[in-house]
Amino acid sequence: MNIGMRQSHKIIMTQTLRQSIEMFQLSTVELAELINREFLENPLLEELNTTIDTDTSEEDINRSLNDEDVDPLSMENEIYTSPDTIHSADSADFDRRRAFIENAVSATESLNDHLLWQARMTAANNREYRLYERIITLLDENGFLPGNWRSMVRFSDAGRIIEIIRGFDPVGCATGSVIESLLAQARYYYPDDMLLHNMIADYFHEIEKLDWAGIAKGTGQHVNAVIEKSRLLQNLNPYPGSAFASKTIKYIIPDIEVKLIDGEILLSINDDWLPAIGINSYYESLIAKKNSSKEEREYLTAKLQSAKAFIKNISTRRETILKVSMSIMSRQREFLEKGPGHLRYLTHHDIAGETGVHESTVSRVASNKFVQTSWGVFELKYFFVSKIKSSQGDNSGNSSSDRVKGLLLEIIQEEDPNNPCNDEEIASKLKEKGVIVARRTIVKYRGMLNIPYSGKRKKINMIKSEVLHEN
């Protein structure tokens, strides 16, 4: 048995470092939640009543990008505050009342409630109502029955009850699929239209492909009669229960705001509503008091160190986001000037090299962050785009995937409605514009932009033309 000593190097991630890394990934809303949790867990942290201006100018960020010494963490009192004005007591009361009203939740009727109300009006007795209830409570938010509903509902009147429910408002619930739902609605609203029933039941896939000629051939009807019936489908709802689905609107609060004014990029962090954080002087003074026990001093000292680290990490996060965002926007100036379709090729490596941070830090900063621009709100990671082969050479910044999508939209908008371009023709037109892409890439980007293939576009244009001609 050999006993000896061995020296080795090991990287240990401290709690402070881990917290700093995790903060980069948080949105401003998530950071606010974290701050509120820290207020509850750490007595050494307190919310300050006054605020100071912490706006960072483009000149400061550019100076940091040029490797000049800028230490955002050298704060004498180590206090992080958000840019805001001092609110009066009346203003604070008004804000609280407004927040209460805005957060008030109004009760809305669900699909189940709506159907059960009709079931109570229809059922002959309480026993029959229970049968309605057993079926209605199985429906999903679209009004469909689960695939195994037969094993879950075992009573002789199930078929009759389901047929009655299908006639409830909204019509078409208690069905097993979109086709069944549309067929139930067609039989309810157009009971004598056998051609429409037949089209839905036997030619639904052809309807999806707008293959009117195939339906006409299969049904023995004239193609114009088929097209006329297809318009009735617009009056039907493939998901009848969707009108009662929860419509909770999730608002996006931009973390960053960027403007281009007189050729200058102005960038700011939208955190002026975050609470101002400081060290609680009372608890800090207890550490130096002699009548405090050893356990109390150790506890308060640990919390004080944690509080200072927390404040530093927030400041580090803010400065890093500003630095990385300014670097990104400087590279994507053409987007700020002209809008979507003008993003240049950009990677995390490019930004990491310019800002002096690690690529993983750039990735974390870009996660869960939204940018308010004059062209709308975009995710920060939207501004990182891949490169496409260009006839101008691989170093051309214009050969990005975003530019290809923009050119693709232009070609589609300018094409002849009666003779749309196929994918090969689109690839040829892109090549004329200096961008070389394969046909499969065109198919991929068409899918991302929800653009159908040329044959379907032609049929859609024909229908639109006929509707305009009738009107």
C-alpha cells in the first residue's frame, strides 16, 4: 500500500458564480421574480425608496468594446437601482389600485359548462342527465371524444345521447375527428346536400389539396359544382369547441429597446420597473455589536456576503446584456434601417470575439430576451442567422438565411397568379440575384413561411379571382 501526496488543479463552481451564470438566462420578468424571492429569504436585502439613473450610453458600451477599462461593479455602496423617478404616495396608491383591477379575473363559461347547461334543459330526468354528463366531461377543449371513449362509456343509450349532443351548440361536438365533426355540422346545417356530405366523408384529403378535378371525377359532378360546394365548408368549424377554449393572452415585455436615430444606435434595458436593492443597515450593524451571539453574527455575515454577491451579479448581468446587445445591433444595422429580410450572417462566435465574453455567455444572454425595434418585437436570438452559399463568395454578409427568405417572399409576391413559379424556377431567380440554394432548401423555407407549393397557390388564386369576379 503506497501512501503519498498528489497535487492537482480542479475548478470549483461557487454558489455566487452559479447564480451569476443562471442570471444571464433570465428575462427581466424572471429576474423580478428572483429578486422578490431573495427579499423573502435574505433579511440583509431591502428595497430602497429612492432610485438613481443607471442609463448606459452607447459611448460607454463602445468604450468597453474597445477594451478600455470600464468596471461596472466598482460601486462604493454596492447598490443596484433601476432608472426611474421617485413616486409619490398618491402615485403608489394609484398604481396598487390599477394593478388590482388589471389582475382581476373574470369568470368565463367553459365548453363543458355550456354543453351541460343544454343537457339539463334536454334530459328527461336526473338519471339521463348523468349519462349526458359522463360523455360531456370526456370531451377535450376542441369538443372531441378520446379514441378509447367506448371503453369508458358502457351503457346502451350512449349512441343516442352522443347524437343529441352533436346537435347542441356548438354543433359538431362529441365527435372523434375533424372529418366527423364537419360531417355532423354539414348534416345539421345542410341536411339535403348529399354532394357536400359525400365530399367530406369520402374526399376530405382531396379537399385539403384543393383537388376539385379529382373530386368531380370521383363524384361524377361538374368541377364548378364541386367548387361551389367547397365554399360551404367555410361556414363550418373543424374544431367546434375552440370558441370556448381558454384565451389567456400572454403579453411579451421587451427586455431591450433599440432605436436608430440620425444614424446612431440608442440601446436601453427595459428594467426601470425593477425594485431598487440595497443592504439593510440595521441588520448589517448587528454584526459589529458585542451583544450579538456568535451564531447570529455568522448567520448575518453569510447573508451579507450573499446579498453583496447578488447585487454584483445583477449589475454584471445588466452590463453584459448591454454590451452583447449593442454588439449584435451594430452588426445588424441594416435590419434597423430596412427591416426583416436584411439580417446579415452572424454567429455567437463573432459576438464573443468582439465583446470578450465566452460563446456560452452570448448564448445565455440571447435566451429568453426580447428586443423592441421600430419593426416590432423580436427574440434576441432571432438576430443570429446562418450562412447560405453565395455567388459573391462565402465571405458575403448578405448571403444569410434571412435574406433568402426575404427574396423568396419578393419572388412569390411578384409572380404571375395564373402561372406561379415552381421551386426550380425560384432557385433560378435566386441565382440571378446572387444566391445559390438547392431545391430542398426552397421547400424548407416555403414551409417555414407557410407558402404552399405552386400548384396549390394557383388554385387558391383561381378561387380568389372567382370570388372577386362574383362580387
